[in-house]
Amino acid sequence: MQDKEHIEKLEIREINPHEKVIEENLKKVLTSLKVEKRLKEPIIVDKETKVILDGHHRVKAFKILGLREIPCRLIDYSSDEITVEPHQNGDVSKKEVIEKGLGDGLFPPKTSKHRMKEV
């Protein structure tokens, strides 16, 4: 899968969230960023639609800190190597994740969990 993904900085205004954030978790991420002075892991974004698959709290924290770009691991979300499942209860599909990311509303926090097959 490594040949199908790469990391690049994207402007935050270009990427699309699909879930809301949990304020308590956001505070933890902000504290970590202020102490560490760096992002430990890039966020994960669909390369086609720029929908955030993992990293909503980090993106929100970057916005609050006034940063305009964030490191992103761009992946092919249509790949069978990537699956989505409900983080807690319910059901969610890749199509619904993309629709939320490109539409007007957001899922509640922690609605989806994405898994990538290791190579």
C-alpha cells in the first residue's frame, strides 16, 4: 500500500471533515501540540475528495492555533485495502463518510473507524 499513498502539506481550508470533535479531546491535542511543538502523525485524507478519515481533532487544533497547512497522508479511499466500520454502535459506509465530508452536516464524534491493511 505504500506505493499508493504519500504525505504532503495541504491547506486546512482544502480538506473536509465528516465528524464533529470532542472538546475534551481537542484540549488534549492542543496541549500536546503546544508542548511538543510538532505533529506526531500526519492526518489521513482521501486523495480524491480531501475528506478527513483520521485527524479531526488535529485539524481543529491547527485552526485554533492559526496554522494554515497540515501534513496529510493521502490515500485512495476507494481501495479495498481500506475499510470503515462504526466506532461504537450503528452502521456507516464509505459512501456516507464522503457524502458527509462533501455535504453540509457532520456525523457525531467517533462515528467511523477506518482500518488499513498492513503490507
